[in-house]
Amino acid sequence: MPEDFFTYNVNDLENEGFSYFDFKHILCLFVIFLIIFFVTKIFIREDERRQKKILRAVAVINIAAEFIKDMILVFIGEMDIYQLPLHLCGISLFIYVIHAYTGLNILGEISIVLCLPAAVAALLFPDWNYYPIWNFMSIHGFFGHMLLTLYPVLLLVSGRVTPMLKNMWKSILFLAVTMIPIYIFDRITGLNYYFINYPPKDTPLTILYDVTGITGYRVLYTCLLVLMIFIMYIICKYWTRRIKNASR
């Protein structure tokens, strides 16, 4: 209902949220896929100067959307410490905008091999699904993660960034450099940034937690993130090879 649009406390909501892969969720994913597909088609036809402008626009719009969401929470008196951009997707905001304006290749690689799968996972298993689709938190969640997915897709499909397996250690180092202090922060505050203390509810990660407990979960979760980075590098390697063969 419209009156639920700015409701942040889920206990005050009159309607339930949505379930993973129900009609509303699938419809949102389909719309997001179409937008990313058509923007990518336009992007690869543009020259390098225009592509830079588009990348910067995507990065800045995403930062702006996060700022607007925070200002809404401040205005309605619901801003809290858990809204800090300390999840991987939150950190991605800054990775993208720095890459868009500096062109640092390693940040482009991190965007593709680490931020992209994290954003896709968030769209598939959104942790904002207890909000109705029309709630501002839900709209921001889908819109923001669509842009988080779009940016690295543009880099990869256009060939502007080609992840190299020899740079994998740099991406893993970045993961460690961010994950360790956030783990310490979580321990101090009792929060769950990076999902280090427990997995998002009803996601595949809950299987690890239920079977192995907290210690085993943290170890296997970290190993899973490293494996994800490796798999992304392999996928990118074959993607690049395919593009080169097609251009001959």
C-alpha cells in the first residue's frame, strides 16, 4: 500500500514482503535483465569518450542513490549504524567511482571478479525481501544492485577491462584487507557486515552455517569467496578468448 512506502520498521508494515523467486521477484529480475541488456548494447556502440561518461554516470548515480536513501532514513528518524556502506556491495560503490575517474585496472578487475558476483547474488537472494516491492528500501535495493551489476558488465563486455589470472592475488589481497577490519568491527558492534557472523536468511549460505557452525561457516565462507574469485577469472579468460576469436 502507498502508506507503507516510507515505512522502515518491518513491524509497522501492513503487508508482507516477497519470497525468493515468486512472481514479483522474477518480474523485477526480468526488468533488470532487460535494462542491463539494452544499456550494454548501447554502450558497446559508443566511442571511448562516451563510454567513459556512461561509466562515470553509472558510478555517480549509484552513490547518489545511496545518499538519497540515507537522507530519507535520517528524515524519518531511522538511520542507524547498520546502514553504513560496509557490505561488499557498499564498498563496491567507492570502487566503481574511483575506477571510473582513475581507470585503475586492478579496480576494474575487482569490480568484475568480486563485486559483480556479489551484486548478482544480492539480486537473486535480496536481504530486503521482508519489505514490500513498492517500499523505498526495496526499490533502492533492486535499483542500486542493478547498477552494481551493470558497471562491471559494461567493463567486461566492452573489453575495457580484461581480468588476468596472474592478478588474482591482488583481488584476494583486497578481499583480505577489507574483510579483516570489518570482521573486527563486527566483533565490536555485534553487527554482520560482509555476512561474517551469520548468513542472510534462507540463502544457500545457511546450509554451511547449519552444518558446520559459526567457526566452520567463517572458514568455508572465506574459501567460497576465494573460489568465486578464481572461477570468475577463469570465466573471464575464456570470455576474452572467445571475443578475440570472433573478431578474427
